Amino acid sequence: MADVEIRTFTADDADAVLSVILPIQREEFGIDITVDAQPDLRVIPDFYQSGKGQFWVAVKDGAIVGTVGLKDIGNNQAALRKMFVAATVRGREHGVAARLLDRLFAHARDAGLTDIFLGTTDKFVAAHRFYEKNGFTEIAKSALPRSFPLMAVDSKFYRYKVG
């Protein structure tokens, strides 16, 4: 675990972030999605790293192996987006997802956020277990704040109370 660094995204990370996210979406889970359908990935500093938001990467041996974004949606609330971990470093023994989430939670507390919402697809069953194990509770789509940025593939929704 000590050989993985969690740090904030920089502009130089843009291509490497795409090289982690797109294969997981397309090849592992068979979601027919392109980078053009995810314009936030082209403007990470503007989309995520503004207001109380942020975007982090996990780095192992100089390569980005994980990502997570926090989008400020106003009213001291945020949306967790783009949490992806490369298959080679998944699982409790590596702790990459847990460390990314810990960094996000610490930032949320420091920024004074009260709630974190997320949307995911039914296909990410392991992710559902991970979120639930880490304090997220499933909510109905109708319980999302109006400002939540819905994605077309989202079909399952969660909320985390910061505090």
C-alpha cells in the first residue's frame, strides 16, 4: 500500500486519466461510451477543481492507476464521480480505492460539505458493496438534489452524510 501515492490531478495527468477510465468502462463493463460523451474528462480543472470540488489520482511506479472526482454542486453538497481503479491494483490488499475515498472524505470534511451523492450503473456490483461498506446509503433518484449532474448510464444512487 505504501507504494501508492494519492495526489491531486494536474494538467499533465489528462491522458493517463483517460487511459485508466475508458478501458474499464468499455472493455471490462461493456459500456459503449467515448471520451466525447464525458466532456468533464477534458476539463477536469474547470469541472472538478473549482468551488469545494477536487480530483485525485492514485500513482504507482510513476503510472496513474486510480481516479476519483468530487464535483461541487452547491449548498455544501457534492457529487462523487469517476472513481476507477485499474484491475491490477484492485482489492483490499492494495487499498487503492479505500485510500482515494479517504482522501475525498478528508477533503469534504475540511471543505465543510454536508452530503456526497453518487450515481452508478447496475453493472458495478463490486462498487456498490464498496460504497455501502464505506457509509453510503442507497437512495431513490427522486431524493437527489436538483443540481446533481445525472449521467445517462446512472441507475443506482447513493448518499453519504459527511460528519
